[in-house]
Amino acid sequence: SEKFNPLITVYITNFNYGKYLNQSIKSVLNQTYNNYELIIIDDGSTDGSRDIINKYKKFENIKIIYQKNKGLIVSNNIALKLARGEYITRLDADDWLDENFLQVMVDELKKDPKTGMIFCNYYLVNKRGQIQNQFLRHNFNKVKLLDQPAHGACSLINLKCLKLVGGYNEKFK
């Protein structure tokens, strides 16, 4: 069979976010864009997250990693090593994606093939999923990218670029 070469690797890092995890995973699986793989890294959860994650182990485009707690930065680098996509994005287990997230991001990438990273605004929602506030990441008329770097989650990054800078610095917490 032909080897699957996804354009995008989405990875979810989880440490005891079991009550949000199902919604997070489903938000990736329900994307309108489908040339992606999903890596789920459970970082030593003790809250029953494994039972939730195990429901998805039969999906062909999902890779599951269970590990002792190593922290977010180490988990990010594990995802970089496993990723098969040209681009990579992290989704925290207590967040979820709009169903059009990947399609919108891919459409932006197509505008300039030299793009190294793109990122989005995000919403704060209540327990019922109702939007309470929208956070606009940057007004580039007022600040430069180095003044306010992109958020770590939901930033779509060219994997080769990220590996060229050595991935995530594990000295940081």
C-alpha cells in the first residue's frame, strides 16, 4: 500500500485533562481538511485519560504515545521526531479546533510557499462552549512579531524550519 504522507501533523499533549480530551480529539477528526495525521501524547496522566485515548487507537491516522511525565517541552520534541507532516501544530488537550482550522491555515500557506509559520486568533469560551471573548494575537501596525511571539498552541510551523533551530529548548519550562 502507498505510504501516507500528510501535509500537517497535529499533536495533542495531555496531562490530566481527561474531562476535555474527547472534545479536543474529535475537533481534529472533524476537520474539513483531511491531509493530516494526529499524534496524541499522554504525559503520565493519572485521571483516566488513557481510557479515553484508547477509544482512538484503531484510527489509521492517529499515533498514540504513553509516557512517564516528562513535561510539555520534552513532549513537543517527541512530537517533532515522530511527525511526518511538512507542517506541525500543537493542540493542548483542554482546547479544541474550529472544524475549518486546518483548511484556513493551509489556504494561508498556499499564498506564500516560503512561509515558516502562521498563527491564529483564539476564543475564550465558557463551560457550555459559548464564546465569551476573542483574543486578537497581534496588531502588526503597533507591534512587531518579536515584540509578541506567536502562541505555542495552534501555530502552524514548517517542520524543517523548527528542526533547523534545534526544536524546542528543553531548558525552558
